[in-house]
Amino acid sequence: MKITDVRLYLPNDSSRFDTGGGSGDIAKRGWVTQMQVANPMSIYPAYAKSRKSWMGPGQEHYAVEIETDTGHLGVCANYYGGPMACEIIQTHFKRFLIGQSPFDTARIWDQMERASLPYGLGALTGMAQAGVDLALWDLKGKVLEQPVYNLIGGETKQGGIPCYLTTHPDQAGHWRDTGFLGVKIAAPYGQESGRRGLAEMETIIRRLRETVGPDKEIMIDCYMSWGTEFTSRLAQLVRDYDVKWFEDPLPSGWAASGYRELRERIAPIMVANGNMEFHHKAFADIIDARASDIIQPEIHWIGGLTPLLWIAAHAARHDIPVVPHGASIYPMHFVMANVGSPFAEFVTGGDGATLANIFDLTLDAPLPVDGRMRLTDAPGFGVRLNHERLRPFA
């Protein structure tokens, strides 16, 4: 069996998709509201209110199809990378695929990695690698007529995967009496707001605890906007509200040094980080330094399932849970098969008060029921590309 073709697609109406914080239809979806979200550029007033005002290329969706001479087809839709990832795959990575066995995922990934060293090591390159890698895993599952989770460990969670829900404070009340184990909100204020921001965040977290009640976990996504002082002082202010973790309070690249110190400062609030780290070697540094309580690789950005399995194996030696960032079907298969992943994230779409997938380039993706994601035994990742939403990449 050999790979004979690699096809790439972009959304046929890019205005419907997020290019950095609240454009098009996604502004009406569950985790994105008109509420301000603190971000790494919030220290500059001109760019504080909207991520769209400062984010550059690479935020768009794209999709990959890989076909073999036996007619088997593996697919992946990635929610970041866009035309730039397609260009990398089309002009560079494709040469490592055509004529090769789709089962040689480790070798293909390593060739993409080595060949892209002059310009890569993560970010957009990782997003391109991820599309290829996930499509290959989907293809392997379809050839073997097995779901991907059966290829990497099988079912470790009976009754489905427990999930927490990512939403915003103004929508959290809808999820109090559901089976979700907790809610995560995006922080509207960061270090740029000083003492006022500390007071506002304390109020938001206090009200969030009152809204969801005593039995739900609370997590705060800081989006690299807080800094050491802001995070430490806020941790003191919210001790009584039983916050489970602060997520990515520091800019990426600080993980092995800054987070190790911060983790000691804010305990028992945990540090969760990693969704803005883009290479498996960076995670090895984080894990070896004991710089995080929860590791959060983003499967769509780090290069796919192949490096995620390496990260999980390393984390298991240190007994550090791996809870992937994001809510597509791809990390769900990993969580189902990994003993060291106790639960998963689900980011709701729709109006924020009802469950919906935020990603509509695939069809047949399940939704959680009573806070649990139940995967089917459909081969591969169990989804199809929604070709009505796609156009070929040229």
C-alpha cells in the first residue's frame, strides 16, 4: 500500500472563521463573546480589546486528504495553519508522502521535522505537520477498520470521557446542573490593568463560584497575559474560591524556569500550561523541571498525534497528567487511550447555552452527553470532511 495523492482545502467562506478573536460567525459561538479577553498584547492599549487587531496569518482553518493506491482515504481538518500550512505541505512535505506507506508515521514525521529545521521548530510548521500526521493516523485506522484510540492503547474510560467546559463568565450559569466536571473561563483582565484588574478578576472568580456552586471545578485561562506578580497576588485574593488551575499566565518560553517558581508561589492553585508551546522537546523541559501540574499540548499545533504520544510517555514517568488543549475529535481519541489523561476539554459552540461543535469542517463528530464524550467504534477518527464548506487549495 502506497500513498498516491495529497489534497489540501481551505474554507470556501473564510469570513465565517476566527482570524484572531471575534470575527464572523465564530463571534456568536459559545466561548467567544463580545467580552474583552486579556492577551499578550493587552499591555498596548491600541491592541488590548480585540485579538483580531494584532494577530497575523496562520489563524485560519484548512483540511488535508491523503489517498492510497488501494482507495483508502485519511482526512484531517485543522483549525489553525490556513494557507501557510497548505503551502508548506504542498511545496515541501508532500515529497515525503507520495510513494510511502501510510503506516510509516514515525519516519514521515521525522523527515518533515528534519527537513523543516531551517525554518521550522513549531508554530506554523507544527500546524502543517499536524494536518499530515492526523490524516495518516485516520488512514491507518480506516485500513485496519479500527478507531484510532484502539491503535494507541484502547479504551481506558468506561462510560465515556469526563469533560470540563470552556465558556465565558456570562454563560457559566447554564452549566451548573450538568454532568460537566467544571468550567473554564477566559480572563478579561491581565497585568495591564494593575490593581483594578486584580479587583475585577477577584470579583469575576467570586461570582463564578457563586454561579456554578461548590461542586464544580473552576479553571482560568490567562492567555499569557498575567505575569508573575499579577498571578501571585491574584492567587492570594481568590484562595477561598477553590480555583483548580491558572492556565498559561506567563508568555510561552518561560515554562521551565518561570513556571517552576510560580507553581510554588500559588499552590494549592495549580499551574496548567503548554497549549502555546509548539515542540515536543519544550514539553520535555517543562516536565523535567516539574514546572507544571497539568500539561496541555495542542494536538493541532505540536505536530499531531505522533509527538503527543512522546510527550505523554515522558509525562507518565513523572506522574504529570496530560489534558490536551482544544475540543476537536482528535484529542478525544488520545484521552480515551491514555491512562494519564483523566478528563478532556470541550469548547462549546452555538449560543453558549446549548452544546455545539465550534468546528464545522468535519461531519459526524459527537457531542458530550451529561458531560461525557462517548466515542464510537467507527474506523479512524470517525469523521468526514464537510466538502460543502471547503474549496481546493490552489
